[in-house]
Amino acid sequence: MSTTSIVSAVSRRRWSSGVRGAALSLILPVVIVVAWWFVSEGSTSPFFPPLRVILATFADTWLSSRVLSDIVPSLVRMIAGFAIATVVGVALGALLGRLRLAVAALNPILQFGRSLPATALIPVAVVLFGIGDTPKIVLIAFVSCFPILLNTIDGVRNVDPVLEDVCRSFRLSRTQRFRWVQLHAASPQVIAGMRVALSLAFVVMVATEMLGSTNGVGYVTLLAQQGFQIPLMWSGLILLGLLGLIVNGIFVLVERGLLRWYTQGQED
Amino acid sequence: MLTVEHLQKSYSTGGKSLEVLRDVSFTVEEGEFVTVVGPSGAGKTTLLRCMAGLLPRSGGSVMLTKTGKVIDAPPPEIACVFQDYSRSLMPWYRVGRNVGLPLRNTISDKAERQRAVDDALRSVGLEGFADSYPWQLSGGMQQRVAIARAIAYRPEFLIMDEPFASVDAQTRADLEDLILRVRQIAGVTVVLVTHDIDEAVYLADRVVVVSGRPTVVMDVIDIDLPRPRSQVTTKGLPRFGELRTQVATLISRAGAEAATHA
């Protein structure tokens, strides 16, 4: 059997089991939504409005003008912060990974910075950068930088010693080793760090919008609660959950493409 | 020619010094196939890594006789094939790129580089696999990629560290014959380390038998078997049996001596 047919057989099997898995994972959410719909239908409690009302609010609010006025600004901040964190984290991590002494010296600072709760930093960011997009993006970048940075430092160090021998015996230059070997060898760890960073970025995005903001999904959700627009508050929560799912889903797809060599190699 | 002279290597671990190579001397002539065989636990891998310039020596020298160059760092004249093929290839690159990357520093013309990659893959019977990933190939095929990578580098010396130890018996025999063919085509001098006596005798022009740690050369045996070799005919020759016994006797003596020392 040729390699291509082996590969396609494997991917066919994977595809059908993937469909079954997807179907299976949809059962519980559907059950919950249906149950929620019927249980809440007769609800007169102002805190637990019928799901019908929440969804109607959702459609009115989030699927119209608020897309541009709130959802897009939220996502732009998160993506900008996450992108900065990735660039800085990978670049700095790759550099520090080769300087053991520097890491030893910087480690207390790194651990301290990583331990700071993001929410406690919001007032600081407001003081330093005012209100607007800048403090939010800076804070998202700062907080989500750490997992990427620390994982990259670790990752570029963990090149297999056999592969190191290969690089040396074929006389690859430092730059070649870095580009062709260290970066790739580190990528599973870097991407794991990015995954943690992405959820941090999401949390910080919402948190910054709840303190000192004039738009954004987090801002609207908090305002709804304060203005006693309970259906709007619930719809904001649903939107945040869905956004989180979508963002994470996109990330997983990208991750799968980038780490095919890693996951496939592990299965053999 | 490659000359190994009074090569010594000790590691110091926690203040204690561990002597691995005590005194190793032998030469490898141009175009020769030399195998190094010894009991398991002999410093065979250490010896190869010193020869390839991957490990600093504690004493003695390894010299490329033609240029008089002493090997202190990996020289362009030597290419290596390592035992663990699954760790020596870059799993994130396709086969063609794996073979071609080291050539970036030796062949500047892109088309010529591509030709060198194609030639090397053809010589190990992997034409048509340049676009596969290593993890899509069997173990034997992955080791052939590693051999192709070394050959494409156009070295004078090919140094192989137990290259066939991690594959099944049939694949092993196939790879043994493959390396005999390939070194003919590439006109390369081969030094191969193994713990398999049959393999050492079958492949070699000369067998260097080494002792257990601390390693010395016990004897160098000329293998006067006719070429081309064949798994069936060569291994059926009475002379093959004699040489095999001779090497085995030396190795068991080495094992016994190591036991009395311990």
C-alpha cells in the first residue's frame, strides 16, 4: 500500500469517528437548551426570564447595531492584545531560552508578573494609560504574554539531543538551527501556551470592559445588570459563551494544522 | 584516510572520573568499509562521537590524514547516521526538505541542490517519497531517509552508529545490502559501529574489535570474503563462519576480562 492511500484511509476513519463525536457532543447542549426553554417558559421571576424573551433580546441587541458598536471593538481589543502577547512572548522566549543565566536572573520577576491577578491590574492600567482601547489592549497583552513566554523558554530548550547532534554534524549555523529546528521543536509547547493565553485574553477583555469603558460586550452586559435589563444581561452571557467557543474552535483548527507532524508522530 | 591515535575519553560526574575510552588506535583507508564491534556497554558510541567531532577528546587524536586536519569539531568531510531514526529526522519537514537542508551550506545553486536530493533519494530507493512526512514512513524507510541525507551531503566519510539496531531482522538485512550498494555508488568510506557480530563481518573490509569499558582495541581483523557480498552466499561460506568465530571469541574474552575487573 502506498503512503497516500494509508494516509487517506486513516483520515477517512478519523472523519467518520469525528462526525460521530460531533453528534455525541451536541446531545447535552440541545437537551439543556430545550429543558431551559420549557422550564423557563412560564417563569414570572424578573431574574429568570423565559429563554424565549432572552433569545428575542439577543436577536434584537446583538445581531443588529451592537455588532459594530460593541462586538467588533471587543474582539479587536482581544485579538490585538493576544497578537502582541504572541509576538513578544515568542520573540522574548526564544531569546531567553538560549540565555540560561538571564532566565535565572529574571525568573523571580517573571513569576511575580505571572502571579499578579489581571483584575487587580485594571486600575493601574487606567491610571497609566487612561480610558480607551490602549489600557485594555496593553493589559490583555501583558497578562496573556506570560504563558506564551514561559512555554517558549522551555520549548526552545527541549530540542532532542539526537537532533542537536544532527545539526552540529551537518554544521548548521546558529540561525539555521534556530529557524529549522528550535522553533519547530518548541511549537507544541508554544501553542499550548497560546491556548492558555487566549482564554486569559478573553477574561481580561471582559474584565477591562466592566471597569472604565464606554462600549464592548462586557460593558453592555454589566450595564444591563445595573439597569435591571435582566434579559439583556442573560443574552450578554450567552454571547460571551458563544464567542469563547468560536474563538477556541478557530484556534483548535489552526493548532491541528500546525501540529500535524506532532500529533501524527505521537500516534505511531 | 582517517587515523585514530591513542584516543582517550573520560567523563567526570560528581567529582568522580569515569574512563570510557582508554586507548583506541586504528586507521581507516580511503574507500574502505570498517566496522567497530564490541560487547554492549563498550564505549562504541562515545568513540564515534569523538571521531565525528561531536564530543571533545580527553587525549590522543583523530586526524584526516589527507589534509593533516585534526578533528576538534564536526568537519565537512564527515556525515553521520544515528541509531534512532525517529529522533534524527525533523518530523515537521517533508522527506525532501530533510535531505536538502544540510545542503544549503554546501551547494549554492538551487537546481543543483534539488538534483542532489533526488539522486540521494533514488539511491536509497525512495524516489517519489520526497513529499511524504517522516512519520508517514516505516522505520526502515525513515532510516533510508537519514542515509540519503548523509549521502547527499557528499562526505568522504560516512560514520554510522548502530544504524540498523532499531528495525526488524528482514529490514535489517535489506538495509545492510542497501548500504553496501550505496557506498559503491557514492564512493564513500564507511565506519559503522554495531554490536552484531554477523553484521560486522558481513559488511566489512576490516573489523575493529574493541573491549568493554575502559575500551581498548583488542584486534583488527581483515575480512577476506569476496565481494559483492550476499546475505545467502556470503553467510554460507565456511570462511564467514571462521571469521565470525574469531570475532566472537575475542568479544567473549573481552566480556570475561571486564567481569574479572568488575
